[in-house]
Amino acid sequence: MTSFGQRPAQTCDTYISHVQHLHTKGEERARAVQHAKGKKTARERISLLLDPGTFHEIGRFAGGNIDEDYLGSGVVTGFGEISGRAVAIIAQDFSVRGGTLGDVEGTKILHLMDHAIDMRMPIISLLDSGGARIQEGVAALSQYGQIFRKTSAASGVVPQISVILGPCAGGAVYGPALTDFVIMTKDSSYMFVTGPEVVRAVTGEDVTSNDLGGAQLHSATTGVAHYMAHDEEDALDYTRSLLSYLPSSSEEDAPRFAYTANDDDEARASEVGQLVPVNPKQSYDMVEVIEHLVDHGEFLQVQELFAANVVVGFGAFAGRSVGIVANQSCVDAGTLDVHASEKASRFVQFCHAFNIPIVTLVDVPGYRPGTEQERAGIIRRGAKLITAYATATVPLVTIIVRKAYGGAYIVMGSKSMGADFNYAWPGAEITVMGSEGAVNIVHRKELKELKAAGSDVQRARKRFEQAYSTQAVNPNLSLEIGALDGLITPEQTRQTIISSLVLAQAKRRPQRIERHSSNPPL
Ligand code: HXC
């Protein structure tokens, strides 16, 4: 028997060039299919995402038949590097049977995920697929079931990012939904559980794919997507930026960037007080405040278009990667509602899982009142944010920049919720509720009596409100009971955050009471 090493060189060369020829042919076909639809091929996407020359493909020929001139399956899997750090890549190849998932594709994906979990590296999936391969029936469905299970197993162990670059239909959408971040391209991706045809057949509703599950819908309305990219390059670029703030696994600390203190950052930070109007009724852009505080003014927002009354995203302080949660004054005055609560809770939970410190900037007038929110389940859904902060064991630094009212204040990383360092700007309004509401309750009887006696009720009300404001709408009580560690000027904010993060850097997860599982309001 001739061993492989003893094969004549010419046979080896012929064999390799045959495989290379099939590879080239496959790529040509992929380009023809994808470019015609304005999309890139799986391999083009991988090249754009990874550092040049780092892709290490695995299972390249699985599902193909080299002797019958057929190479590979509907998914490309492998490893590579992004900014020098290892990642695992899954890229569905729409040019092969619509990128559908059959037995081979499922096996390749599961194999790669197992490796990624073992080797503690982030998993990035580039999705573009017709879903379960109809011809393979329930065997394909069961591969999805296993992928869901594996994704859940990897959750909180390694970061998982889904980039939707084409169709993602049927139950297949739950794979991305289980991952940490979903990125969609504006005009060429969509996600829905039941497609337009089924919708039409069952409900008679006529709807386009885009209206049913396009990027705009999922970025602004449902909150499924965390970023709406202009195009594929933008989607992959955002993925690279996002990864730079994340550790490779829950066993690592959050990344540290090389950082040298510089005049620009200090100058920006010294201007932050000018961005926040003293008048609490005047709004401002909290994103601008954040950009004045973080290193190099760089803030990577997550879910920018969804529940914009709360802002979440990543930045750095003196080179330390942090998650930032803040109320957005210029959207609904920064009130908390069901969507904002869920958006922020998932973000806090993610940071907690991956050792990323959280900086919270508070300017919250309360929960949005009214039947709409109560009926939407603000109690059940708002409770998620409480759980997220209450169980977070990463360093928590909170700054109250203006208003901190009632329950919404307590929820937003207050000391009583477990924050490590809490500071307020001098003009902060920290109170149970606004003076108008408080006077209506506390002085109701007196106001009624004054009205009955024909006195000037408005004047009395103003007087009560003024007295309440002076006594109760300030940081004094919080300072006295230790709910605040001190008052800082706006100019001191950046340095205070940096020194707090340095102090808290060695914070370790506390021992918890042993239990099978808590039962958080998921
Ligand atoms: C088998 C499929 C397929 C599928 C597409 N193809 N979807 N083959 N099973 N699910 C094949 C097509 O037959 C075609 O093959 C090739 O892929 C490209 O598809 P086209 O239709 O030509 O492309 P396009 O016009 O761009 O439309 C893409 C599409 C459409 C919108 C995705 O193909 C479509 O609606 N497919 C079905 C989507 C769907 O309902 N999936 C749900 C499946 S059930 P040829 O040989 O002609 O090139 C599911 C459940 C998962 O996923 C549950 C998990 C728990």
C-alpha cells in the first residue's frame, strides 16, 4: 500500500489543483449568486471581518463530494483573528442551497461552537439562509434544536454576536435571538418567525418582508437588533469595534487599552458641565455628555434606535473598557418605561457576565406614568432592571448629574442596589417625587380647606412647593444616610470615574448562597 507521504508528487499536485479548481469554481458561483442580489459571498465577508490572512477554515470539504466535483456545504466555519484576538466564525453560504441548514451544516456549526467554548473565544455568526432545509425534514429542525441548546450553553461563557446579512426565517431566528448582540444590514436582511406567504395564507394580511422583519423594524420597534448597519462593510466594522470592548470569555477581565493621558480628553471632560442645563425642565443630549467623559470621545452605542430614552453602550476610561448606562434627557425626559427597562437590564446583565464595569449616569424624573405603561407590564418588565443591577457583581460607579426621582433613581445603580461608588453633581435633585406631586399628596387637606375658605390656593401651593423643594429636593439626605459618597463638580466627573474604577478593579464575585437557581423575572 502506498502511504500518503509516498504518493508521487505529481498525483498530490494534481489532487490539490483539482480541489483548488473546485474551490475557485464554487467561489465564482457564489459571487454570481450573491453579487446579483447586492450581497457579498461568505468568504468575502470573512475576509472583511478578520485580520488579513488569519482565517483557518475547518471542515472545508464536509458535505461535498470531491470526486463528483462538488465541494463543501451551505456554511463555512473556522477560526481567525480580530485585532490580534482569536474568534470563531460561522458564515452561511447562500449560494449553496440557499445557505439552508441540513445535517452537515448543523454538525459543522455545533463542532465549531464546541471548540469555541473549549478554547474560550467569541463566536461570530454571519447569517444568510433560507432556514431549515425542507428536503431534510425534521432532521434539519433537530439540528436547530441542538444549536439553540449549544448557544444557551455558551451564553455567559463566551460573547456571541449574530450578524444578519440576508434572510433569517422561521424558528431559525431564535438562534440569533439567544446571542448577546444582533446586527442587521439596512436593506438586505430580515428576520421573522413566519414569512409573508404564511402570513398572507393564515391572516390574509399583505405585508412585505421588510415591513414584517426588516432591520428598521427590529432596530427601532422590536429591539431584536442592536445595530442597524448601512451595508455589509458597516455591519462587520461595527462587529470589530464591539468586540474590542469585550473580553474573549467570562474568565478574562474586561480589555485594557494602551492609554496616555492627553490634553484633548481633559479639555473635553472639563466642558461637560456646560452641556447640562441647570433648569431641570430643559433637555440636552446625554450622548454628548458621555462623549465628553470617555477616552478620545469614543462611545459605541448599542440599540441606539430602540428605547432611546435610555442610552447604553461601551467606552473606556483611562484605557479601561466599561459599559455605560444613562438616561437620555432629550427623549421623553429620560423616563424609564418597559422598553428602556428591558434594554438596560439586558445590557447590565451582559456586562456582569463578562466582567465589564458599569458606569451609570443618572438624570431620571421617574417611571413614565399612565395606563399605557401599567398595562404594558411595567411592574413585571421593570423588575428585570432591578434584578440586573441587584445581581451585578462587577464594579458599579454611579453619577447623578441632575434628577434622581423615586423608584427610578433607586433602580439606576443606586448605593442601595449595590453600587460601589455614588456621586452627585451639586445641583442634583434627589427625592422621592417632584414638588408638584408631593404637595398634592402631603398638603391635600390644607389645600382643600384653603379653597373652601376662598383663599388664594395657587399662592399657597407655590409656597408649599418651594418649601418642599428647599427641604427635600437636594442631595442632603442622601449624603447624610450614606447613599452618596460625595458631591463632585462636573469637571471632576471623569477623574472621579477613573479613580473609582481603579479602586474597584480587584473587586471579586462574592460567595453566594448555594442554590439550584434563582427565579429572576426574565
Ligand atoms: C430548501 C431552500 C430553502 C429551504 C431556499 N431554498 N430556502 N431549499 N429548504 N428552506 C433554496 C431554493 O430552492 C433555491 O434553490 C435557493 O435556496 C435559493 O433560494 P431562492 O428562493 O431562489 O432565493 P431568493 O429568491 O433570494 O429567496 C430567498 C428566500 C426564499 C426568501 C429565503 O428562498 C424562501 O422564502 N425560502 C423559505 C424560507 C422559509 O420559510 N424558511 C423556513 C424553513 S422552516 P435553487 O436550487 O433553485 O438555487 C425553518 C424552521 C426552523 O427554518 C425551526 C427551528 C426550530
